[in-house]
Amino acid sequence: MSALVLHDVRKTYASGHTEIVALDDANLTVAGDEIVALVGPSGSGKTTLLSIAGGLLTPTAGSVVVGGEDISEYGPRQLTAFRGTNIGFVFQSVNLVPFLNAEENPGRGRGHERSGPAARSSTGPAAARGARTVGAAPQPPRSTVGG
């Protein structure tokens, strides 16, 4: 089974009476053991494609299958639930809490699908070990993140 399949994916936006085509009939298949790099000039649709593949945007047309699950027709609530249990993102801009250190930050975004301390700390122990391993645990984000 493929990890990701995009078939004839199209994304358009309306601007007045004009249709802006952000992605035009994109096709991509990624196996579970593959690593893929998207390369192209600014405005070529890389971010749009990744946002659709990750369930942040819905396609105007075409199909998106992630891990065997077709998310093409999912509404906002379904996409939120799907992302919360199946997808992880590393955004280009850093969205860390500035007064928390590298050991405390990873668990802050968790827990929306469940509540309570156990849900919020589910990623904390592993992330904290990783932060300590690279010597970043006591450091604030500004001193440990590049760009």
C-alpha cells in the first residue's frame, strides 16, 4: 500500500471574476519507505500540494489518499481528527512558546483529541529525551532553532 496517492489533484481560488489555479492536475504516489523532496520555483504549487496532502486544504478536484484512507471529501472536523491521529507537521516558520524550553515545548500542541495530563504529556517523554540528547533541553527556542 502506498503512503500517499494524489490523483489529478486541482486547487483553484476565486479572485473577483478570475479563477487562480494554484495546482493543476497533480499526480504523486509515495511508497511508505520513500523520502521525497519537492523542488520548484516560488509559486509552483509546492506548499499547496503539501497542504492538500496533509489535510490542511481540500482539493477543488481529484483524490487524496493518505495511508489507504481517502480524505478528498472530508469536511473540516474530519480533517482535524484525521490530522490529529495520522499526520505530523514541521512548519517552515517556528511556532514554539518562547518562554518554554526545548524539553517543555513538544507536548504543548497535543491533547486536543483527548483531555487531561496524560494526553498532554504523551509526546513529552520521548521529545524530552531527544532534547536532552542534543543538549537543547534547558534552552529557550530562540537559541536552538535555525531557519
